[in-house]
Amino acid sequence: MGARTTTRGTHERMSTAAASGSGWIRLTIVPSITLGIVVSLSACRGDRHAPQAGDARSVAEAATREGDWRAAASGWHDVYLSEGQNSPEPCIETARALLKLGDATSAINMVQVGLERHPDHPDLLELRSEALVALGFGRAAEECYEHLLRLQPDRVSALIGMARLRIALENEAAAVPSIRRAIEITGGDAEQFSLLANALRASNDPLGAIDAYGKLFVVRDGTLEELIAAATLCMAEPVLEVRPEARQIGVRWLKKAIDIDPQSTQAHFQLAVLHEELGDTGDAVVHYRRAIETDPSCLMALTNLAIVYASLQDHERAAEIVSLALKLERDSNRRRALVRLLEPFESKQAIAGPPAIQVP
């Protein structure tokens, strides 16, 4: 008698193939491959007997509509057992429910059963990609998505699925074309613009990322993190060379960030920098001070505020902030630079203030 193939053994071969980078993972399907699925689904089914075909389908469809994924997985597997493999639907729906339950191993086995009869079915291929991602086989999942998109180039869910995967694989530049294609097809939604903005930012395209963030914030309100990330791009020199109005855009986004979290040190600091660059010194002082209030150890805010006060000839406040900064600054060159801010005032004995600060 030949060696018996079990679900566990099949999964082990799958893991080995994926780890070796062999691309397409090809499982040998024998009837016993469904053993693991049946065992897994027995917990979903309980002690009840499998219903007849018509009853099984109505139960499965109802469970799917209600989002009862345990009942759906069990019900659709009953449909598969009673109706066979002539239709891919039972395999598709069983696998989808199993993925919802977090059982990617059983899901990919069920998908593979369906692919034996329907090798290029797009729903099965997409579920296979999703299961491979869940199992940690990213490169194999990417190849599966690519195969699917050769069959259906405009399948939006696959375009976005592959983009998410490539971003997770830190290949953001490769994710951009599929996201752009999805936006061309659908007109764009919040998820697509968010993915595009993140991918462009990570692939060193700040101008494109700012444009994507702008479209995202039209579709929905930005989160604190998104608004700060977008505003940070508005401060980059390559952006300002092309879009000098980017500073004003950044100011608007950071004000919205502060509306979300008035205690955000980063938002106050960056807003102060932008106000200073725009010549709005009073507003810069306000937000540098707020950054320091929310985080007294924010050395960048202390240093910049000391420079602003020195430029305003406000010796008393400059000396106060320099003293605070020196308690935190450890770099000898930057410590000397802080002390030099006060040198123009030292010869003016008429100005009241603390004595000159010496670098320890």
C-alpha cells in the first residue's frame, strides 16, 4: 500500500516549496486531503448530521448573509460533499468562510481541491493568494496574484490585494502601478488613495504622495498620523522647489491634526517650523512653546525657540530657553552654538538678565 497523504503532510510539503522560493506551490490532491477540513469543520457543525443538498445550500447561503462564518464553513462544505465538484462555488465559499475564521491552512486545501477541476477560476486564485499571504508565503502569493491578473487585468480586488502584499514586502514602488490602475477603473476610494499615498511616500515620490493625500482628505477626514505624515512632506526642499505653496497646505493639515489631538508635540513642532519659514514669527513662538509644554524634553523645539528669541533680541527669554536646552543637549558643538546665541547680549550691561552661560 502506498504512503497515505494527509493534510499535515501536504502542508509540510507546501511549506518546504514556499521556503525554497520555488514559485507556484503545487499540492498533490487526493481524496484524503479533505480529512483535515472535515476535522476542522466538525467543530463548526457540532453533532448534527449533514443535511440534504437543498437544505445544505439554503443553510449555507443564510449563514453567509448573516456573517456566521462557522455555520457558513460547515454548510458550504456540506454542499461540496453532496453536490461534488461540478460547480466551484462550494469550494470558494467554504474557503472564504475558513479564511474569515482564521484557518488559512484548511482554506488553501479547499481552494486546491477546487483548482483541480477549475484551474483558472479567478475567485479560487484570489482566495489562494489571500491564504498564502495569511500563511506567510508572500512571494508565492505575489506570483499567484500575477497569474490571476494576467487572466483578469482589471480585477480591482486583486490589484489592491497585490498592492497591499507588495507594500508588506517593502516593494512599494512595484505596488504603485496596480493601485493607480485600480483608481483609473473605480475613480478611487479612501483605501486606494491611502495605499497610494503610503506607497509613493515610501518610494521617495513626495510630490505624488502629497497629491494622493490631498485626494484622500477629500474622500474622508485624515487621521492624526496621516495629516502629520502628509504635512511633513510639505517641508521637503524638492517639494518646495516645485510647489512653493506646499507650506500653506502643510499648515492647514497640521491645524487639523491639532484639532484631533491638541497635545500632539510633533504637530505643534512642525506647525511652528512652517510658520517660521513663512515669516509668521508670532505663531511660530506659540507652537514651539506648545510643543515644549506637551513635551518638556523636546530639544528641537527648545533649540529653535531659543534661536527665534535671539533673533527677536529678547535676551531674557532666549537665556531662559538656552538654559533649558543645555540641560538636555549632549553634543559639544551644539552646546557651543546655543551659548553663542547669547553673545551679542553680553556686552549690553544695561539689559537685565541672567549672567552669561558658560559651557561646562
